[in-house]
Amino acid sequence: MPVSLAIIWPGVGTLDVETGFTFTAWRQRARLMRAPEMLDAGEAVGTVALDLGYSTASAFIAVFREAFGCTPSVYQRRLLESHAAN
């Protein structure tokens, strides 16, 4: 029998009032905040996707593109280019 998140975490209903995000949006944003750090460290896109809890690299890439305006591999390439220029 599925258990409601509100039973496990009674304050979940106030999260959107406090942060402006629903729980799902907050969780997705929290996971994405870790992605650039992992990509900066040279981790593979597929590894980052799975480590952050995405079921597929494709799902992660789509969410990353929506949030950051480019794919994770383009992000990594730009990072390498900026390090090379410095």
C-alpha cells in the first residue's frame, strides 16, 4: 500500500509556501544543483544522471537543458575551453 508523503513528512504542504516550489520541483532543483559540480569534476554524463537518481541519461539531459540552456556535454566542453583559455 503506497504511503502518502504528507504522512511521512507532515510539513511537505508548507514547502511550496516557503520556497515557491512544489516538493517535486524542489527535489528536481536540488538534484540539478549538484550536477555542475559533478560535471566539473569530469564525471561522465551517464554516471551523473544515475548518481542523481534519474532513470536514464536522456531524462537527465532533457532536465539539464531546460534548467541550464545547454546539454551536459556542451556544458563540459565549454568548461574545458574556458580552462584552456586561462
